[in-house]
Amino acid sequence: MLALASAVVYGIVDFAGGILSRRVHYAFVAWVGQIGGMAFAFIAAVVVPARQVGVEDLAWGALSGIGSAVTMLFLNRALARGAMSVVLPISAVTGVALSVLCGVWFLGEQPAMPAWFGILLMLPALWLVSGGSGDGHRPDGVRDGLIASLGVAVQYIGLGLAGQESGLWAVFAGRVAAVVVLTPVLATAKNVRPVTGRDTTKALLIGAGAALGLTLYLLATREQLLAVAVTLASLYPAIPVLLGIVVLHEKLTARRVVGLAAAGVAVVLLSAG
């Protein structure tokens, strides 16, 4: 449930971030968003008890933050260009595959057989939900999606390796690292349209939502294998699709219906495993 809640939150964040990135520069949305995430993560880390916070835990959190910075930067750029049908399936499917493989190879995790079937089923389900190959002829969307997928994997793996006794300080360390990484990018960014106070507020809320999604994911990894938590959390592309249908009145294609059904079966298998 924690991992699925993380997927819902992250899906809403991606949708909102993509819409805002069509108005103001995607680097601005990413950087200001991390400021909002840093504020939320600090409050959450203070509230949630931490028995022992080690340098190693903060280092894993910082590594996760670097992955978050890369993910949000390239994801927002792709969404700003209208390549949602390309970047979401590539980033989600490739990111979850890399994360699961790292969990098995480096952490020695052994998901149960139903969970393996769920993981394998989730990959095509995510692809179908996000629209299949979509506008596959756009090399910029494909490139952004692949780069974002590496960020997704680093983000999830790094955060999952933080010790349980460190509370939520790894999430805060990640937001600090993300701000540092994105600062020089923002310095070279030029907004075509003026940034309003409302835009800034939206970006801050989007970043706070992303930090909430990562917090839920971190808590999920402490209750379940990283491979299972990552796969469930990576269901987030379904949310922008559903929001697009409800809010933007986009058409629900047969491909997406099949993908959503397959994702539902995958969730049951993962929960059983």
C-alpha cells in the first residue's frame, strides 16, 4: 500500500510538473520543486524519530537525490515538449528493470515466484498504459526517457540502501543534493515567459509532493523487498494517463485498457509474492 501510494503521488506530481513545464522553463520547475521538497523532507525528518543517522545513510540519500535531479530535469523537459507518450514508458520500464536487477544482483534479494511473474507482467503493462511506443520517431524524447530512467534507478536504489534507523534524513539529504546539482542548470536557463508568484508556488508544491512520494517509497522498502517496492512504485505512469482522461478529456484507447488490466493483475501477484 505504501508503494502504491507513492505511485499515486508521483503520478500526480509528474502530471502537474509536465503541465507547468509548458509555461515556464523545465529547469525552473525542477529546481524550485527540489526547494519545496527539501522543506517538506526536513519537517518530516524532524517529526519521524531516527535512532541513528550515519554518514553512509546520508551518502546514499545524496546519491538518490542526484538521481532525482536527473529524473525531474529530463522528465520535465520531455513533458514540456509534449513527448509524454515516449518518455513515461521508457523511463518507467527501463528504470524498474534496472532497479530490480540491481536488487537481485547486488543485494541478494530473491523475490517469490508470484512476485517474479508480477515484475515481468508489469513491464509491458507500464508500456501499454503509457501509450506504447507512442511518438517513437522523436529522438529527443527517446534520449530524455533513457536518461530519466537512469535517474529513476539511481533514485530508488540509493534511497532503498539507507539504513532503517536513519529515519527520513536520507530523503532530506537527497533534496539538498538535488538542489546543488540543479543550481548550475538553472543559472543557464532562460524563461520565454515571465515567472509569476503563482508559478513558483505551484513548483514548490510539486516538489513537496515528490518528496512525499519518495518518503512513502522509503517506508515501503522497509516493509518489502526493494524489487517489489520499486515495481509497485513504478506504476506511476498510470496516473497521468487517468488524469489525462478525466481532466484533459483524452481518449482511453484499447491499448491502455489492456495495460491497466495487466497492471492490476501484476499488483495482485506482487502483493502475494
